[in-house]
Amino acid sequence: MADIEWKRKREQYVVDEMIHLYCRKNHKGFDRKTGRLCHACRELADYAKLRSEKCPFMEKKTFCSNCRVHCYKPEMREKIRQVMRYSGPRIIFFHPILAVWHVISSMKEKRKQKEER
């Protein structure tokens, strides 16, 4: 059970870092001194954390993008897609180890899903 909680916290950290990067570069409401997100990004980060905490598939998946069930509301799903599209290619400059780990984990998960089918 502790392993699942670790995965959950790790996923939440990755998403939170990507939202911070997106907000810092795209929104004027980001507070550079405190690192506080603008209102819209704070809502998205809180929503993503809530969805992760309630995820029943956590032990079988690595990231939401690899999940068969998409539990985000359409509006929030579009917002998180925007964040991921922007932050995904740029995260390597801010968190290189995290970026490499994310790519490797995603590749392993996709390979595993392909073998299961």
C-alpha cells in the first residue's frame, strides 16, 4: 500500500511541477517571489491532485495519460492538455532528471500495455 501512495505522490509532484512551469511562463498572475500560481492554475493543480487521490487504477498505471479511463471533466482535461503540451518539451531544462524518468516510465508503461493486449 505504501508503494501506491509513493506513486500517487510522485505523479502529483510531476503534474504540479508542469503546471508551475506553464503558469510561470504564460500567466501574469504567477507570483515569482513566492512561487504561487494564478487562480486558474491553482484550481487546475487542486483538481489534478484530487483526481489522483481518488484514482482506483493507481497500482496499475504510471500516469493519467496511460490510463484507459479518463476521469477529468472535459474542460479540465483540455486545460491539462494545454499544460502538458507546453511544459512537456520544456521540463527537461528545469527538471532534467524528472523529465528523463517520466519518458522512461511512460515508454515502459506503453510497452507493458501493448503486451497485455
